[in-house]
Amino acid sequence: MYINPKWRVLTVGDGDLSFSASLLKYHQPQQLTATIYDSKVCLQEKYDDNYYQQLQQENCQVITGFDVTDKNTWGTLKQHSFDVVIFQFPLLPAFSSKQAFQAQCETSSVNTLNRALLRQYLVNCFAYFLNEKGAQLALITSKNVKPYLQWDIEKALHRNTDINYIGRFTFDISKFPGYKVRNVNRNKHVKSTQGTTYIYSLKSLDTCKTMFDSDSTEYITYNLKSRIPVQKTCQICRTGAFASERDKLMHLATKKHQQMFDYDQQWTNYLQHESINQLSAANNEAGSNNE
Ligand SMILES: C[S@@+](CC[C@H](N)C(=O)[O-])C[C@H]1O[C@@H](n2cnc3c(N)ncnc32)[C@H](O)[C@@H]1O
């Protein structure tokens, strides 16, 4: 992961804060604000607060109980003041009970809920966290295995927004000594599997490419337009080129494709409801302004 020392960095959902502590020590950004979803008490119970203490000693702002989807939890965070926001290995918080799980998943699958969390993260990064004159980058690092790969991170999250998906690079954990990827609800750390960091910006791909090409040594796979004709590919599974129509039909009949197709349908329905809700909220607001 490339961190320019001039950047002001915000980390989101950083389990035990070991990522932020390592980032501060080994990459030395101009400024770091670290946030965790758990309360301070919960942090102490699950892990311990060594990294919390360490960051505080370095005069780094740490905000606990920070829910990236809920403005009311952002406390003293200085909005519009960051160059880059980083969410490492995001995952919905554990459900508190079977009933809570059933209630949440009554209308949406866990796959849709995870996509929704990441969509809200991206939208809030550009609406509230990033400085419009800064580098304007939102990063998500995720694992290269199921179920994470089924979130269709590169295409689905920013659909119908003005956010651009810029590209991705391999996340090299060895550049973050001391960082332990944490489970959502246990104090064990997760076995390291390969991760990929996905890059988003309101800036164009060309502008971001110029910035990275001049500053970063990281190998980035940019989101360039594919030369393969769309009809020879499966856009939902991001696979192809198929050698023949028969090959494509065989792919469309696979369980893997059917499952991705279902997830995509569920996501499309979710986004339709989201835009209906936004429209009615806007109408309500206009109505109350006219009263
Ligand atoms: C698999 S853990 C990874 C933890 C940490 N980022 C790491 O790399 O070790 C997923 C993290 O996402 C956080 N998370 C889930 N929903 C969140 C939300 N709405 N706002 C902020 N963080 C959230 C959880 O609290 C949890 O720490």
C-alpha cells in the first residue's frame, strides 16, 4: 500500500488498532486519525488497549464507537480534512443474536448488507471525510476468497454515483509490521490470506494515474477499458473471453454464475429501494420547507 508522507489519513473499523499503529510508525503520514467501531470498553475486553495507548502517546486522534454509516457517532472528527481513508478487511459486525440476524436478513441477504456497508462507506468518504483539494482517495482492502469476492467490489458498490473505481493493488502485509488482521467478534487474528486493495476517487482515472505513476512504486492494475467484446464475457462474474457461444452458455448454467446472478439481482433491488427512499426523503424535506 502506497502512503505518501504528505497525506492526512483516516482509518475506519480498525479492529485492535494494530494497522493504524503500524501505519503511523512505518509510513509516517503527515496526520493520522484512527477509528474503531467498538467502544473503548469493548476494545479492552476483546483485545487490549496497547495500540490505543501507543497511538495516544504519539498524539494521534483515536475515536472509539465510530460507525462509518452513522454521523451521530463521529464525535470530534474534523470533516473534509483527509487525503485518504482506509477500511481494512471490512465485514458487518457480528449479529448479537439469532433473532437479530433473522430481523436484519428478512429483506436483505448478508451479501447485500456487506455491499451496503461498503457503499455507505464510499459515499461518506467523499461527502464528509475527504478534502476536495486533497488526494481524494478511498481505499478498501479485502480478501481474495469467498464470500468477499462475491461482493463484486470493483463494480457494484459505486453504481449510480459519481465515484470512480480507479484500480487495485496487492496488499502486502509485510509492509505493516505488527499488524494483525482481526476477526469481527473474537480476539483471534485471522489467518493471512491474500488481500487486494481497491482504490476509488472522485478524480478521473487519468488524474489518479498521473499522481500514482509519479509518486508510487506500487504496481497498480488500473480500471482500463477491456478490449474484449462485452458479449464474449460475463460481466457479473467478471470472466471471459469465452471461446464460443457454447462455452458462454455452459458458464451461465454453472452454480457459481447462478449465485452471482442472484446476488446481483438482490443488489439491484436494494439500489432501487435506496433511490426510492432518497426521493421520498427529498420530497418530505421540500414539503416541510414549503410549510
Ligand atoms: C474482519 S474485521 C477487520 C478489522 C480490522 N480492520 C483489521 O484489519 O484487523 C471487520 C471490521 O469492520 C468493522 N466494522 C463493521 N461495520 C462497521 C461500521 N459500520 N463502521 C465502522 N467499522 C465497522 C468491525 O468493527 C470490524 O472491526
